[in-house]
Amino acid sequence: MLRAVNRVVLGVAGAVLLCAGGAALAAGLGADVPSWWPWDGRRDVLLSTADRERWRDEGWWWPTVIAVLAVVVVLALWLLLAQLHRGRLADLRVDSGDDEGALLRGRALEEVLAAEAGALAGVSRARVRLTGRPRGPRARIGLLLEPYASPRRTLEGLAAGAVEHARAAAGLGELPAEARLRAVRHGARRVG
């Protein structure tokens, strides 16, 4: 959901900035603008002296301006952090028995899980993504099933096989997994 909110907010902010910039550019270049347009010529300014000084003596003006700007800065930082946040789990610390541990790359575990899940009967393609924290990873598995595949048997094989092997190999107490199954769609072919 964070990805959808992120895209919507960035899209709306981009559209607003593009429209405002285009409007200011058009007015600044002397283009014909409608009569209701706030800027109508090359010498026009965005905020006149009267507009800038209108609220200066009011007691609520500066706290409101500072609060609004603070909210804008916090939202901008949140969007920046959302862009920098990695959705995938980079690596896991695995107990190697020598009290030091080993580092297991998340992508390596994803590839092994996907290969084992893809080898199940009736699975055309498997995709795996590890999310969460290194001490509590979660697996998101997408399986593309052939028409003859049994979803129940596929899920049982996935839980008892690939997910259980990955959990045991990584030394995890549990590995919650979410599997999404889709059927392959074959196009109609002419025989003859």
C-alpha cells in the first residue's frame, strides 16, 4: 500500500508543480492568458508588496506559516525515506554453530526457494521475494500454475518442501510465507 500512496502523492505533486511552473512561464513569456489568470504580464510578480505585508501584523500568521512549512518538510522527508527504503531483505544472519554466525544473502535464498518451488509438479514459473527484518523474514511467493496442476497439492508441496527447507537452512524458528497462485493462460492455436 505504501507503494501506491507513494506513487499517487508523487504524481499529484508533480502535476501541481508542472502546472504552476507552466503557468508562470507562459505569463512571463507574454503569452495570452485568460482574464482570471493571477499573472498577466512580464513585469507582474507572484506576490505584490501589499500581499506580502497584509498578514504580517497578525499574531496567528507566522506560527501558521511555520507549522505548514514544517508539515511540508516532514512529508518531503517521509517521501525521500520511502524512496530509499529497500523492499527486499538484503541479508540474514545464520547460526553456523561456531558462535560467530554467517551472512546469507537474501537474493541467494530467494533464488533457491524459487528454484525448488519451480520444480514442483505443475508449476510453470516461481518468483520469491523476502521481506521483513533479518531476524523475522517473510516470504512472498508467486506461482504460475499449469492448467493440470492441483493448487492444494502445490501448496502442500511448497510448505513441506521449499519453505521448510529454506527455514531449516537459514536456522529460523519460523518462515511465514504468502503464496499467490495464478493459472497460465494459453492462447488459442489453430491446428491443421
